[in-house]
Amino acid sequence: MIELRDLTKRYGDKTAVDGLSFTVRPGTVTGFLGPNGAGKSTTMRMVLGLDAPTRGDVRIEGKHYGELKEPLNSIGALLEAKGVHGGRSAYNHLLCMAQSNGIPERRVGEVLEMVGLHDVARKRPKGFSLGMGQRLGIASALLGDPRILMFDEPVNGLDPEGIHWIRTLMQHLAREGRTVFVSSHLMSEMAQTAEHLIVIGQGKLLADTSMSQFIAENSRTHVRVRTPEPQRLLDVLTTEGLRPAAGAQGALEVDGGDAARIGELAAAHRIVLHELSPQRASLEEAFMRLTAQSVEYHGHAPGGVQAPPEGAQVAPGAPQPPPEGPQAPPGGTQAPPGAPQAPPPGGQQAPPPGDPQGPPPEGPGWGEDWQRRRRR
Amino acid sequence: MSHTTRVLKSEWTKVRSVHSTIWTLAAAVVVSIGLGALICAVTASTFDDMSTVSRRTFDATYTSFAGMSLGQLAMIAFGVLVVSAEYSTGMIRNSLAAVPQRGTFLWCKVLVAGPLVLVVGLITSFCAFFLGQALLGEHGVGIGDPGVLRAVVGGGLYMALIALFAVGITFVLRSPLLAFAILMPFFFLVSNILGSVEATKKVGQYLPDQAGTTVMSVVPEALDRPYGPWEGLLIMAAWTAAALIAGFVVLKKRDA
């Protein structure tokens, strides 16, 4: 268990972490989510006693980090991928870590085996790929077989196979009853791994909730219907008390509607349907909405959509990313009235907010540099 | 096994598992002995050309340590790299996460590096002495002559202290670039100039290396210092202690 109480870190007049209080509990994977620069790494460094908090404190199983004589046996951490002497072999790197905490030498071989680095154990990490570096970092986190594991952006730079491996590992560790605390700036990544979510923005706590609750609260579900007779269907649905709205490419979108009921209504009125599909706004969009107010930098992305990070995947059930170019968000997900909308790329005029019937905003495509955007 | 013993073991693993250790220490030994031998050989062949004053105050022991002025730079490099590698690689976060007791961490590093540089320093000074005296021939001295053993042991201590001084300073500066840029020119040029130019000599002779080298001299007139050989080494030891304490304060206070 990791407990943070009013944790605050100031650098000069800049507040990196602002009064964070939350508890990371054992038995689940807790996702620590926030845009770049939100204060995740600073928080994690304070958990490890590397940075001294300006105010407040952190306790590991009730103790301050500095009180732990053999901290690696209580908490293992993967901080940024680097943190390894490029000229010291993977084996010796782990050995010196192990020795300082009285961990037997055979454990070094075990963790190297566990992360699949036993073949390069005697090689110097200078020549390691990013993924191998991450694996070495994870090996050192696992050295003391700790009850708490903390990973800072563990999937950064990993190939899809590596990502899958880490995900499985984290879930496995949590199932063993350990506390697993993992940071990411990718909601889609968290959606597949974490059961509990802590979201921060500009150092402040924005959400501390279970993943399922977060999904329920933050994703707008609607049904997309396509028909050659939109006017008739519109009338039918409106008389039934549903609220259809014009969607992209002539489709109708029914907010909060039940696909089965809409299908039955259409059948009863003998209206041909070309499409009837329940849609869910991606968690990425929910996350963007949540953190939009608190993102540090406001950047424009004139170059259009960036390629999604290597290996990044969209949560199952979420709309797929558009193949290219800035487009309307797939699934016709409109920001709810009054909600902050991401400005369109290319400096186009955004539709006036608070107009739910308007065309869907030309929001940025998935993977765009949304995390560096601030709405004022 | 006590906590300190474990951290010592870990620090020893760190030191022995990187190539820079063997390279810097080997360079210190080879350069000090080699350059010392060369200077002794040249001195022996040109001894009769020297002035009467120079011949009268000739310090055979000190001459055989002449290579240390360059060899000490490799010792400094060792001291800098032992610490700065932690910072430049980010290893320091792993190290302090494993050993959050920062004082224990620093002093164990010093306790591992210290004996190592002392052994290497003693090997260097004894080898440099015997090889140098052999090359000086009739102008050389014996290890049993008055003050000579002290000077040779002192040479080893000097090499160890200069490396530990670098350790302390690097804990303050944290960057290899900064540490090299300050320490190398300082000990290669600046302090020698400050210690020998008349205008600055009064203060300059109390600089760590200027004071420390006194212990290696057997003929006091050659250096002309207001303190004796052991006092000189003590001044240097005080500098080293101050550097290490400064390093400790910085390590303790600052975020890793």
C-alpha cells in the first residue's frame, strides 16, 4: 500500500505536484494517468524518497521510504528507462542492487530469466535496445520480490510483444495480491491494464476511481443509425421520446439509445436500416476532456495527425483511429455541450460550443499531440 | 550481515564491474612510473651540467615522483568517474532507491574507493621510487636513508587523497563534464602556478596538492615550505575531508 497525503512539490514558483492525497491498494493494478508534465514522475520520485516533498508525505506500508533498511524487498520501481551504467553488465548491475539489500545472488539469475534477458546477462547495456533496457529495469524492480511495484511509463518504446508481456506481468503481479502502481499518458494503455485509475493534471488530483466507473461516467454511448429514409426514422424516434441528432455522413445518432429498441421500432414501421451500431466514445477522448483544463502547454499541430505511438492500441470497443489526416472523430463523438473541445488543427474555425445539433467538431485525430493543449 | 557491510559489497561490485576503473588506475600507475623513470634517466645523464645549488639541494626521492604530477590526473579521473557515472547514467536513482540512507551510500563509496586508490597509490610510489633510484645510479638514495620511507609511503597517501578529493568535489558538482573541466586544469596548471609564483605563493602553497607533495620531499630546501612534510599531508587531508563533507551535504540536501 502506498499512501500519499497532501503531497506537494514546488520548484521555484512552479508547482509540479499540488496537494495529492490518495492511496494505492494491493491486489489491483492502479493506473496513474496524466498528460506529459502533469507531475507523475515527480510524484513517483517522491514515493521513492529521491525528491523531498515541499509539503505532505508518502508512506510505504506505513513507513517513510528513508526508514526502510531493505527497500527493494518492500517496493520495486522502474523509473525512466535509463538509470543503468552503460558499461556495467546487466548481471553486475542487478548484482550490486541485490547486494545492497541483502538479496541472494541467485535471485539475479532468476529475474534475468523472468524478463528474458539471461542470454545477454553478461553484455553491457550500452548496446541494449529500448525494450531490453525496460526489461532490465523491470528485472531490478522484481529483485527483492516486493509487495509493491511501481512502473513509470513501462511500455514506452516497447514493441507490441513487449507491451503485451508487461501488461500480462502487471496483471499477474496484482493477482498475487501485490500493489501495482503504473503511470502512463495513454488512456488506451491503461484501459487494458488497470482496474483502478488515478488521474492527475498539472499536479492536481482529477479522478480517483475504478476503471469501470470511469468508463461509465466519462464515455458517452450512443447508437448510430443509417437509413435511406432518415426523415421517417427521425419522426418515429422522436415520437418514441428518443433524441436523434444528425451525425456524420447522413447518419442519425441516438444518444443513450438502445440498439435493440431502435431496431424493433424501425422494423415495426418497416423502415430499412443500413446500419445500426452502438458507439462508445473512446476513453482517450474522455481522458482528454477530463484533463483538457489542466494541460500545461498549448501546442498547435499544423502537420495533422501524428502516427500513434508504436505498439499503442485502442481499447477494444473503442472507435478505430482514422487512417490519415484530421477528420471528425470517428463515431461522431461530440463533446457534450459546454465541454471543452480540442481546437481543430490548421486553425479552422471551431463550431460554437454549446451547439449540440451542430456538426461534429473537427477535432484532432487520435494520437494527435493533444496532451500539450490547454484550453483557457 | 550488517547494513553497512551489504552496501560496501554493493559498492565494490560497482567499482570492479566497469572498465573505467581499470583504465584510470592503470593509467595512473603507468604514467607515474614511466614519466618518473624518464625524468630520472634524463637527470642522471645531465647531472653534471646542473648548477652547484641545484646539485646541493637535489632531492633524488622527489625526482623519482615527478611522474605523479601527470599520473595524479588519472587518479582524479578515477575519483570523478566513480561518482559522476552515477549521475550521468541516472544510476543514482536506482542507487538511492536501494540505499535511501544517503550518508551510508556516500561513505561506503568512499570506503571502497579509498583503500583501492591507497593500494594503487602505494604500488605506484614504491615502483616509481625503486625504478627512479636505479636509473639515478650514484645520485640516488636508499629506502633506508633518513626520511625516504616516509616520502615513499607519503607518495601513496598523496595519490589516494587526491582521488578522494575528486570524489568529494564530484559529489558537489554531480556532472562529469563540470568536474573534469574544473579539476583537471586546476591540478595540472593553476595550482602549480599559484604555488610557485612569488605573488601568490603565500596562499597557493596551502592548496591541496601543493601542500600534499611536501610529504614526498626529503630535502626541505628544494620546496621551501613553512610547514613540514606530515603537516603538508595533513593540510591536504583536511581539504579532502572538507570536499567529502561538502559532497555529503549536497547529496543529503538535493533531490536526486
